Amino acid sequence: MQVDLFDFELPEERIALRPALPRESARLLYVPASGPFADCRVGDLPDFLREGDVLVFNDTKVIPAQLTGERIRAGSDGSSRVAVDATLHMRIALDRWKAFMRPGKRIKVGDLVVFSSGTATDPGLEAVVLEKGEGGEVNLRFTLAGPELDAAISVVGHLPLPPYIASKRAVDDDDLRDYQTVFAREEGAVAAPTAGLHFTPELLAELEYRGVMQEFVTLHVGAGTFLPVKADDTTEHRMHSEIGVVTKDVAERLQTARDDGRRIVAVGTTSLRLLESAARATGRIEPFSDATDIFITPGFQFRAVDALMTNFHLPRSTLFMLVSAFSGLDRMRAAYDHAIAGGYRFYSYGDACLLERSA
């Protein structure tokens, strides 16, 4: 499909730079499979769900994956150094990460990157460039591994806010709280599963009281989620990979719910992509622990998810393509027109919508 089909005009003032507080006060647009839309609040979510529905959350935790350092050319005496930034986006071994480097064009295989020289409270952090891909992507092998590497990253790294927020303001202490879900526990994400940001312990308790079940899966969201689609046709776009886990127990409970005729409601496109990856081979939700680069566009056959809660996404993005596949392109264009006209706030800190699957 032509990528232009997924374009729309979004006024800059619709981009949210701070979240709604309290979290469940954010607006929620209900988009049923047919019929009129409903304007409400995230706190009203229990009214739109049924007893026995299963909400599936992504429990990944954002790490301080933005690193600043100096590049030293391989084979040099180290006297000539160039400042570089690295955004870690997928762990590939105990001592290795894939990362996006800036400036990326001058980075070469074998270069040493010094992120920290070490102090009494800082063990120091360096990495060697093992491979170089497209768009400034590199494979970095660090001098530390496992928990020691994690600890060093937590000392020298910074929270990687989405570029459309970071370009307008600096990260502050509020973001350390706001850009993390209340149920985050599995460290490894570079970006938050933003639909989950709207939930509070009180809202989760109310959903449980109403008989709505809750399950947790893990997809470590990578920086590739923010990459623009540069191709003219969706068939030419290469999707980024992310590591995901659906445990055996969770897979069995979710498939039992489907067999019983109960609805699976994904909270966020990350949860949906992981569940559909787990159901891709057999049509049933199976245990999953692997990388996934699933790219969902109109025509995709959904096998696991019946409803989706998600934020409002970028024009021409893979995520707007996903929701268009889920609820229909014309339906989503109408919903987004409604949201823009009605003053809804977009992107990571913005408002949400609850979508029913079109077929």
C-alpha cells in the first residue's frame, strides 16, 4: 500500500509535552466497530469492558538508554576525540547492544567509544564498534557484561524521551516518574509502552472489582519505534526487531479465555504485536521468547486480539498503519479527524482511544 494513504495533518499544538495528571484523567475516545464515537476519560474504561475480558499489559521497564561519549578512532593514539551520542535499543548478548549513533556516518568498525572514564562511584564504561548497519545503527561490545553493565548504564545513562518531546524540552525529574508504567518490572525498554502510562493502582483495582482479568507480557520497546517510514510503499519498509516474552502460563490462560469466547484487550500496540507474533504460527496463542519484527498493515489477519487501547500516533507511522489494519483505514481516519477537531492530545504523553476490531 502507498504510505501516503496513512498521512494526515496534525497541528503541532496537539503534541503533548506533559501527561495528564492524575493519569486516568486523560481523555479516551471509544471507537466501536460501527456506530458513533464516544468521548470519555480513561477512568471510564471499566464501563466499556465486560466481565471476563482480559486486559494484556506490557510490563517492560524503561532504562536510561541515552549515552553520551567520545569516539576514538581505531589504531590512533587517542588524542583526537569526537563527541557522540548513542541510544541503546536492543540487547543481543550480556555485553552487547544494538544502538543508534549520532553522528553515525563517521563511525567505523573497530572504533572505541568512551562513555565514562571511571571514578570512585563510577566503574567506567567503554565499548568497541563491532558492526555498522544503515542509518547510524551499530553493534557495540562493552567492557562490562550482565549486571555490571546494567549498573554502569544506570549511572551514566539518561532517560531517552521520544524525539518529538526531547526536541522541545529537556528531561527532568518528573519524567522519571511519568515515563514509566506503575507495573513496570522487566528492565530493557528504550521507550515506554505508552498506553500503559494511563493506569493507576486505583484504576487497576476497579477493573479487577468489575471482573476484568489482567495478564502481563514483556516486549522491550526499541528506539526503532520512532524511526520514520521512508519508503513510498509499505512493502518496501523494513521493520525494526524487538525482544518479547509470553510465558507458558500466560499463553495458556489467554488461549483458554479465547476458547471460552472472552475478549482479549491489548493495552498498547506493543502488547498487540507480541500477542499476534505468539499466535502467528498456529493461530493459537503460544508461549513466545524471541525477537519479533512483525509489521501489521491493512489486510493483516488478526488471530489473538479483539480490542485495543492505544494512544494517538504519528502520521505515516507504522503504528497508525497498525490501528488502520485493526479498525479499518477509513474508520481510523474519521476517528483521528474527530480527535484533532476535538482537541485530543497526541503521542506518548497524550490521550488514548479504545478500538474494537473491524472484523
